[in-house]
Amino acid sequence: MSASKYAQPERRPAVVAGASSGIGAETARALAGSGFPVALGARRTDRCEELAAAIRADGGEAVAHPLDVSSDESVADFAAKVQADLGDVEVVISNAGLVGPGRLLKVGTERFGRELDVNLVGPYRLLHTFVPGMVERRRGDILFVSSDVALRARPFMSAYSAGKSGLEGLVESLQMELEGTGVRASVVRPGPTWSEMGGDWDADEAAFVLDQWVRFGLARHPHFLKARAIADAITTVVSAPRGVHISPVDVNPEAPVEEPS
């Protein structure tokens, strides 16, 4: 393949879904700091607009629009507005997520389906909307934020483990279907990370869930990652030169340093 086919445009507009807090917000900051124009999308539009204003104040290029990945119409409307603002989208970060505590026998089909819709069908809506244009241009990146639960399921998290396992199956199929198109589909798989996800859980429920993770050997130490660590990994993946595909990437918190005995 000639060198020209490996070239990237100087300007690579990037979409961040689920950008109102946590990993999504930090990813928007990290991408903007690396020169990507960014479009922030989430249901909490006010937060996205505040972050976009802060990015612009720091010299970056950013816009914000409402985005609900559980709605076909919302995703289509968001994509049209981003195209009008920034031009062709070169990078998509699928980060929107939903998780709640609860026993699988009790959560109910409505809530179970709602979580699967956001965590699995939502990413599909994004790829179905943005990736065809990338294929036509023979370049682009779509990156899916997964979770370590895709490899080792955690109990009492309703549909979250099932959704992330399904997401990685979807991406593996997508990677094969995209071979030869110049479009990269990647996974970044965070371990325990401080974020607002789970922040609305009842305190007693959250304590119970954490105790069960310890019981099953799923919480080996108390350290959690900061969201910026995941954002930096995401930025590295989508900034890789063409001809290089970095995926999957596991990012886990280092255990506390122990004093010599």
C-alpha cells in the first residue's frame, strides 16, 4: 500500500458519547488537548456545554449537543448537527453506559432491557450511524469503552456484565467485517475506576455489592483508577499511525505498594 493511503487528515473531528462526566468528560479533554476537534454528546447537555466552553477557553475546538444512545432519532439528529459543525467525523468514542445494583432474579425485564439497550444496542446505533461514512473514506476509528466485567462477570450488577460481554462480541465481529477498509474498531477495557457511574446507588446496596466482589475474589485491592488514565489510553489508541491497530487495551489500577517485610 502506498504511503498516501496511510495518511491521516490534519483535522480529525471526534465524537465522544457519554461525555457529561467521568471517563467521557476526561476523554473529551484529552482528545481536545491532543488537537482533535471534539463533539460532546450526552443526555445531560448542560454539563457537556460547560465542558465544551472550558475546552474552547483553553484553545480547543468543541461543540455539544443532546445525545441519547437509546434513541435512533437522537443519534441521527446528533450526527447531523456534528456534521454541520465539524465536518466528517473521523473518530467515535462509544462510552455511554448504564448500571444499577440488583439481583438478576429481581431486577425485572424492563430494567434489564433498558440497561442492555444503553450498553449494547446504543453502541450499535453509533456504529450504524458513523461507520459507513468512514468506510467510504477508507479511514476512521471507532472505539468502544468496555469493562473488565466482560472477561470476569461481577454479581449483582443486573445486565451490565451481560451487556459488556455482548459488546465485545459485537466488536470482534465488526473488526473482521472491517478488515481491508482502513477503519479500526477498538476496545479499551477499564478496571475499577472512580466515576459518577454507580454514584446514585443506595449506600447499603453499594456496600453489599462490594462485599460480594471481595467474596468472589473480584476486588483484590482497594485502589481505583482516575478517569484520566482511561482517557489517556483512549487517546493513544485513536492517535496510533495508520497501519497500526491497538486493541484490546486493559487498563487496571496498580495495587498499593507494600513495605518490605
